Amino acid sequence: MPCSRTLKLSHPEKLFNNHQNYSTMNQTANPHTLTRANFQRELVNILDWWMAHVPDHEQGGFIGRMDGQGQIHPHAEKGIILNTRILWTFSAAARLMPHPEYRRMADRAYDYLLRNFWDKEEGGFFWTLDYSGLPHETKKQVYAQAFGIYSLSEYFLLTGETSALNKASETFALLERFSRDREKAGYLEAYSRDWFLLTDLRLSEKDANEAKTMNTHLHVLEAYTNLLRANPADKLVHQALKDLIALFLEKFIDPETARMHLFFDVDWQLKSHEISFGHDIECSWLLTEAAEVLGDEDLIAQANRLSVRMADAVLKNGLDSDGGILNEAGPGGLTDTDKHWWPQAEGVVGFLNAWRLSGDPLFYDAAVAVWQFIERIMKDPVLGEWYWRVNRQGHPITKEDKVSQWKCPYHNGRACMEAMRRLTR
């Protein structure tokens, strides 16, 4: 069992707006903490862990689940999100640090994705397979199709394999044909195997059953960004990405608070008031990346200004006094004070991005604080890799999985790569 560690909070009674506490805490922070070498070492550790533990040498592809005690469940379903995120991570890593083992992992993920997850009759990617690789849950979740596009585009950028780009473009065409709401804008959430809209649209049991969600649109945004990066001449992708950026500026991001709205009905009536700090800080840098790849100077300027405001809102309201990013809040204050692994990863990138855009050292110090929190608290010294989440006192929640549909190397691996790109030494 992973050991428990208790971190004494300087202001445990403070439920909201920790900006002053955070600033005081970091007055003596080392401004030279973050280096490319820091993140490269952690990236190698993450990649080594996934290469060692996750390939399924009996059934092919990758295991579906490892629990929080390190026990592999050999008959667990295999999820599309895990497979595509492994494909993206190792393709991106192999582009950044050419290593034959990274390329082999990317090849394995690519081959399994197209051989097993791709629906050869109806097109698109299945949601889950059984442990042997046969289709299990055959719905076409738009979120999953987006990760297919995202990862296949990255594999093409690594290999030049035209079949990967063609399959990414084919998936893009399916989303534009079936999911895109041409009348009211945006993308609807979930479809049957043969592309009929489902009544249960939820990505997971904890989500609201609504037609249009921030989360799915955010990952369609990053997918279309990468597809345009892979194929800059595609005018249809260019226009679709431009429309998506406009949608975030007009619908998802509140112009007053610089926080994102999470759930809407088909007519864009807001159906939620929660704040997801992890998604806010993730969007803050994905939005600037999308605008930069698009190459529209006006949208770049708008996205850059808004990205800094979004990062500032998370710094003031979501960054705890120990340097960790809290999970969720509502109109009355914090509703979930646990610290999940992925908002910490996105926080490092989002704050570094805001620092680069604004020159404000508070954002750099925030990135330092989050990285130090990761190093102290999120990394599992017993089983390796990162915990799924810890509570506000810093105790690991070990009932959560180490590997699953949702616990993948994409957030923390990508954070290391993005930080390396943003640091000059």
C-alpha cells in the first residue's frame, strides 16, 4: 500500500480565494526551480513506467485496469481513451526525444487502435472492447472520436504514415456529418454504433445528461488543432477550428469571470454553475495553441488576453496554499477540495503559458508551486507514477486506479513536454 503523508496547511480554514496566502507562501520561492532537465527526467520516468506495466502481452494492446494497489485486472474492459492517449503520448514523446522504445509503443497503440477499436462497418471508434479485444460497448462518444483524431494526427506527424492522417480526416468528416449542429452550432455528445443520437449522452456517470458540454468541445478543439497542424492545407478543418474557437469565446468562457460554463442543452441554455479549475487552466493554454495554429492574428490576440485572465482566475480561486490546484467549486465556494493528478499537470503548463504571454512573475511562481506540490505529494513513491488524487490534507486516495479508461499518461506526460518547450534552459 502506498504510504500516507500529511501536509500541514497554513490556512486550512480558507475555502476560497487563496491568492494572498499563496503569494505570501512563495515570497522565498526559488525562481530557478523549473528547468527543462526537471521535466525531461520526469517524462522519462512516466514513459518508463507505462512501458513496463501496461502492454498486454497475452491479449494484445494494453491492459484495461490496474487498481490503486498495483493489482492488474486481466479481464477488465479496454477503453478507447486509454489507447488513444497512449498513442498520442508516445508519438509526441518520440518526436521530442527520438527513442526506439517510444516509437515501438506508438506503433503498438496505432496498430491495436485501427485493428480493434475502429468500426469497419459504420466508421468511428468503439467506446470499449472486452479484454480479448472484441467490441463491447459500441457507442460513438464524440469525446472518443476527438481523441482518435488527436492521436492519429500526432502519429502522422511522427511517422508520415498517410493512412493515419487519412483515418483522422475520415473521423473528422464523420463528426462534421453526424455530430455538428449546423443550425445552432456546436457538437452533440453521443451516438449509437450506426450514428443515431442517443438519449443517454453522458460521458460518465458523474456528468449531466446534456446535449453540449464544455469537456467534449475542449477535446474536439485540441483534436482539430492537431489535425490542422498535420494538414495545414485542409480548408474544412481550418474553418471548423475557427468556428470552435469562436464558440469558446462566445459560449463557454464567461466574459466577466473568465471561467468556463460546463453543460448546455441543445439550445445553449446553461444547465450548470460548477467551476472546474482543471479544465479552466487546461483551456487557457489550449485556446492560445488553437489560435496560433489557425494563424488568425485577431483570434490570437483575443485568445491570449483571455488565456491570461483564465489563468489569473485559477491562481486566485483554485490554487491552494500548499501549491496544489483544487478540483471544483460552485457559486457558494469550494465543493471538492481533493487534488486530482491531471489539474496539477495542466496547471504547470497553463501558468507557464500565462507567464510567457504576460511576463507576470506571479504566474511563473504559481507554476513553481504546482510543480513542487507534484514532487512532494502527487508522485507515488511505492508503486511509481502519480496518484489519481489526494485529499486536501495530502493523503493519497488509493482506492482510485493507477491505469484505466481515465488514468493515462497523457496529462502528466504532455505537461512535461509542454513545459520543456516553454523553458529555455
